[in-house]
Amino acid sequence: MAMSLNDTPRAMRLHIGLFGRRNSGKSSLVNALTGQHVATVSSVPGTTTDPVYKAMEIHGIGPVVFIDTAGFDDSGSLGALRVERTRDAAKETDIALVLFSCMPDERAGVGNEDAFDWLERLHQCSIPVIPVISRIDEGGGADALAEAIETKTGVRPVCVSAVTGAGIESLRTEIARRLPEDYRARSITAEVCASGETVLLVMPQDIQAPKGRLILPQVQTLRELLDRKCLVSCCTTDCLPAMLQSLAKAPDLVITDSQAFRTVHAQLPIGSRLTSFSVLFAAYKGDAPFFAESARKIAALPRDAHILIAEACTHKPLRDDIGRVKLPRLLKKKLGEGIAVTVTAGHDFPEDLAPYDLVIHCGACMFNRAYVMSRVAACRRAHVPMTNYGMAIAALLGILDDVVIPGVD
């Protein structure tokens, strides 16, 4: 059965975040943009509590995920938590829609100061921002407000009505125009192999691989190699000797799971290049040069170092789990038993990174690039080195110099 557009993994979709005060029309706008009733709409302020993620398709843009956030004017102790979740959602946002209101009521009349503040906050994070004047069918003053926004920000807002459909097509056009420069341009494998080269994927199917399926990084890498007309062979680690013997010539590139680095490196044919899925995703989702530089610092860490291991997915820890068992074991073997290791999962990530000497992130196949780069930026601000599983394992095994890293000579 063919895969539908809604089957595209969320991490590979353009993330469009909607930000505004309570009852500013964010949920209605999501419904209007998608042409479906996908978000709950109510006249009661605060209907949307935690961010709501909805994967959809926009003609001319492709697969997207809308992030419908709680109002940034939410109040009370629970409101403060909701606003914090809205701030977290901004870290995942590729394009932000900031809603301004021209409704002639007292609450909306004092609300646009917050919208200006959020527009500036998002702009400082280098997130493309589109100011939107919503609910123009319910009150006048849109033209005057549009002039004020353009004067203050230099950007002409889009005026919309989710009820009448006015301005919705213009907003879709503006979203397409404001796409990040590297959207659709990023590649997992282009920097490590050329079209037509022979590539061998060594993919251990252990307890962490879903029964009957490949894990997402393997699927995405395999699909891209096929699209680029590479000649691809696949095997599990135990079948590697037989696979190499069966090939007419040594593969140009071998891509393996980082946990099999030691085994595959020992059998790597002369002339073949070596990398891993995790290393490829370090460049696809993050900052490969920074990760490589940080990995080279592992050996010099203090013997009482505090290391943060960050996993993107929240799963029940499995026997010999890479983040909770294998990596800590390798780190203690290299640095000694005195080190401390803290593991976080999902969106849990410390605001204060000062206590840590190193952050090691997973391949982040469940996160989009914007969110990973927000964590990279946080580490850079805190002057804490950050690497990922693949590069950390290669460094701990002493083979990092033998691994092909996209963007790193």
C-alpha cells in the first residue's frame, strides 16, 4: 500500500507554530489553513492548554505540522506552566505565525504589546516570523493596526478571517515565501557519497529494532540512497563477512549502526569509507563540526565529570540500552568510575547546563532540526561541549579519525 503524505514522519515536516493571546483565533486559523476541523475552537479563553501538534499537507509546500499553542497571556500557576510549554514549542518552530487582534473589546485592546514582544523574541531566535491580524470579520481597525505593525517591525502583516476565508490563501503564499533557505535542500548522505556509488548498510536487528520493521534512521537513509541512484546492499552485523565476500568489489561506503562500529571497523575493506547512521544524523539534524570537536574532548574530561545523555524518544529502557547502559559503560571504562551520568528523555532538557561537562545527544530522529539546533545553541551559550551517540562512541573506541563526518574534513 502506498504511503500517504500524512505518513511522513513528524520530524521531517515543516513545523509552523501559531502564537498569540488566548482567544486570538489560533485554533480557528489552523482549521482554516488545513481546510479541516483539526483543532478545538471555543469562545472561552484558554481552550488550548498544552501545544497541539497536527500533521497536515499544504499545497505547494508539502508535509507540515502545525503547532497550536496555549495563549501567551495565560495566568495563574497552571497558566505559567502552559506559557512555558509555549516557549518550548517555539524551539521546534521553523516558521512562526504571531497573531495580533483588532477586536474592539477591552481584553484584545491591551493584548498587542505581548504580540510585539513575542515577535521580537522569535526574531532574535532567527525564526522566520509572519505577523497575522486575525478575526478581521469581527471588528474594524485592521488597516491602522497593519500600518502600526509594519512601522514597528518592517514587515507587512497578513490580515485574515478564519470565518470568511479572507486572506487565508495570501497567508499560505507568505508561508511558502518565508520557507527557511535550507528547507528541502538538506541531505542525509550527499556529503559522504556520490550518486551511483556502491553503499553497504550494516544494520543489526537487535532488541531495540521493532519487530518486522527497520528503525527510522535506517529507513530514511536507505530511501535517500535509492533516490540518489546509489547501488545499495544491506546485511546484519553477523552476515558482514559473507556479504563482503559476495560483492564483486569493495563498497565505496559502509554505513553502520554506531553500536557495531568496533566490529565493522575491524572488517572494513581497504579503500572503503566508514560512517554511521547516528553520525549522518548529527549533520542532518545538528551541528556536525561542533559535535566532532566536542567528541575529541572526551578523553580530556575530568575523572569526576558530570555527563548528560539526552534521548529524543521516551521509551521503556531495554536490556543493554545504548543511552542508559552501553554509553555509560564505555565512558566509565575510558574515564573511570568517578564520573556521573544523568539521562533525560523526550522534551526534558535542563535549562541550566552549568553542572555538566559534556552533553551527548542521540541521533534525534524524533526531533526536527530546529529543536536540535536550539539545544546546540543552549550548549554553546553555556560553553558546554555537545556531541552525539555516534561520534561519542567512535571517539571512545579510538576510531573517530577513521569515520567520515559530513561537513568535517
